[in-house]
Amino acid sequence: MKRGRLRSSVIALPLLLGGCAHGVEVDLRPSAGTGGRSVSAGTGGAGHDGGTLAGGTSGSASSAGGAAGTEMGTSATGGSGGSDAMDAGQGPSGSGPGGATGAGGSGSTIDAGAGGGKVIDTDAGGRDAVAGMDTGPLQDAAVGVALPLSTCGRWIVDKNLKRVKLVGVNWYGANDVNYVVGGLDKAPLAQIVNTVRDLGFNTVRLPFSNEMLYVTTTVANATVAANTSLRGKKPIEVFDAVVDAVTSAGLFVILDNHSTHAQECCSYDAEALWYTSDHSEAAWIADWESMAQRYASNLRVIGADLREEPRPFEDVFSTTLVNWGQGGTNDWAAAAQRAGNRVLAKNSNIIVFVEGIDAADNLTGVKAHPIALQPANKVAYMSHQFPTFPVFPGDTSLAYGDMTAAQLKTASRTQWGYILDPGQTFTAPVLLGQFGAPTQTAWLTNLEAYMRELDMDFTFWVLNGGPKASGASEPFAILGSDWTTVNRDARLTALQAMQKAVRGPGIAAGDTCTQN
């Protein structure tokens, strides 16, 4: 997530596989693969070639559909969903990225189910039953929002074209080596979700790794010690329960593909791109199709953040740069457009978020090469900013933390703020998806001043009270290490002051939009 500034010289970095460092050279050329994992469309449709995954030949194909109701046993307004099962693969030695294995053999596949086992009615206001709740009822926090959400000019709007401002937090852990969001060992899931809602946030960005999707062994009891009903569940089932809990409270979820292999992000390693030597672009897209279909009936799962911080990859020999719209294997804009259209084909209710390159800080390429999706009103962009940025190899410009307020505003507008200008061919929403600090620093104050000027959507880094899977503390936390105490400091006060929408269609008389 946060990295120090790099010198222009090339350095050797390890490839992280399943949280373990291996000093290996990797070939990042995407390959079509031969007989890799496939995900079928609909019921028995042709699968997508997922490429050859680490460890071997082919896994079994997954299927959509499934029995009525869910493995979790959840019920939902509007009908019952399909199976949320994740089955062990039938291939003799295939596996997910980083060596994720299933019971009885490697090569696990994702069964998308029929709508992910949860249906949400189009007008928020009701409450759905949630499996695995260990404490109290959840109240709906999104009454009056007409779902699904889409985009209209620079705004995110509901189906009545009224602006919906996304104000949220990041809640990591499903991307890391325990495969489980943080805090479930310390506090009941419902309690954590209630705290997020009661602090005035309406959105949770949930990072996950591709590896997590393939794990068919159950999570360690210690990781869900405060949520006994989640014991014996597979990682994807725990993730389902978290999504259910968040959305049943009336909050929105943005799914964030944080990394391929389970690890704490980020460095200039082989996770820097959306594909790796053992998980091709085709496999990455197929995973997204499965996730999009899995939650298609839950209209409060409003976002698919395609990839965390596309950035340069350095090995001992060279630096591999990522570009926006310049063509070639590492053209992130082209890859995001391919993936985004495939996601929307599976779930037309979701908004596709495309992060900038160079650790999500650089969206300058949007002006000449905006992302074009079908439907057109389902694309938004995401930027990140920390005081150490810019940080990509060879960069010598002033870090944001060393800028004056005027300098930061100018630099931020150049990088991504201009996309919010109305009436342009590239105009679209921009959500500041990661920003944070241990205290209310001058940099954070300056950034938030620009955010208030724009009335920006945002998700703060980070909710997690720690510790991380590595055992390290979390200095950016909103919650205390007990996951119950709230750090009611100047940072939280500033965030809460930005929660109410003051601009946008249906909010301010002068702000209108024409549906894309």
C-alpha cells in the first residue's frame, strides 16, 4: 500500500508466492495457456481459458447456477440465490496462483452460483437475514437510495439520477496470507460493521487476492475467534459473510483485486501488474467474471476495482513499465477495458473502477484515452495519494508531503482532478481510494482541502485496528487494536466533515448531468 521513494537504479526484488519470498526470475509475458481453469458463462456455456496455473496441468471448469438457497443459508429480499460453494478441482496437479490447493487435490475452481446467494431489492430500506451474525440486528443506512448506481458525468448517481456520495473505509485482510478480513478474531462481525455505519461511512472497500478464491481448506479458527459461526468456513465463504453483513447494514461494497498472491501490498515486485508468470491476464479476467456474477443480485455490491495500483515491475535485470493507451502487453488502459466489458457482461449493475498507473497516482492518460465500456455509464476512475508519492522508478519530482497546499492542488489536478471537469469527452467520477496517515499531518490537511473543493468520493486507508497478518501494528488505523475502541482524533473529525454531499444532481441546484 505505501512504499518509500525509489532511486533510479534497478534493484532486485523477490517474487512473493503465498506470502513467502522466493528469489526467482519470472517471465511476465501473458500466455493463453493450455487447459487452464475455466469459468463457464450461464449454465454450461463455454469456459474462458484461464492459462496454466502454478503447479501443473488443468483444473476443472466451474459452473454457474446451483441449488436454490446458499451454502451459508442466507435468505434475502426478492428470492433465494444460488450455491456459493467453492469446489475442489478435478485436475491432477493444477492449482490457483501461489499454490492455493483444494481438499483432495489441487486445481480448485470457483462456482459462481446463481447470483451469489443474495438478492437485494432495488430500493434500499429493507433488511436481509445474514448468516453468521453473532450480535444484534443491523439497521439499514441507505434508505432512499434507488439502486443500482451508475455514473452521470462526473457524478455517481442512483437510478433517479440523484447524486450518491461514496464515503468509506478500506478493510483489508482477505488479500493477505490468512485470507480473512482483519478483526474477526477480536470482535463480532456485526459489531465492526455497525461501527463503520455509526461513524457515518456508507462504503467499504474490500481487498482480496486471486489466490484467496482458490483456497478450499477452511480458515484457521484463530482468525475468526470472535465469530464462532464462521469456523469451518472456506475463505470465500467468510468473504461472502462479510459482504452480506456490510450490505445488509445498507452500506455499499467495492470489491478490490489487491494482488494475485496472498500478501500485504505493495512493492515493485511481480504483483505490480495484473498478471503474473503463473496467472495470466485471461485467468485474471475469468476471476473477475466469477466475482461479478457471484454478487450480481446484491445491488449494494456497487464497485469492481479491477486492480490495485498498476505500477512498474523491477527485477535484477530491468524495469518493466506500465503504460496508459500506448499499446503493448503492459497497456493498462487496454487491459482494463477488456476486463471491464467482461465484468459488465456478467453484472451490468456494477460500476467498474479503473485505477491510475504508477501506483494509482497517474491518470493523465485518461484525457487522450478514456476507458470506453458498454454500457458507458458504468466506468469510474480511482486515484491514490500518500505523502511519499510520486514514487515510480526514476522519478525525481517533489513528493506530495513536501508540497505546499497550492502545489499539491496543482499536482493533484494534473494527475487526476481534471477528469472531474464537466462536459468533456473524458469526464467521469474519480474516487480517492487510498489516502491516510497516522496523524492529521499538513499533507493530509492540504489534500482534504482539495477533496472538499471537489466534493470527492473517497475511501480512507484504513479501518483495520491491527495487527496485520505479519504481526506488525497498523499506524493508519481508525479502530483500536481491540477493534472496538475508535480513534476519535483529528483525522476522523476531518473525514466526518467531508461525509455529506454538498454538490451534485439532486443536491445542489446548479449541478445537473446528462446520462452517459
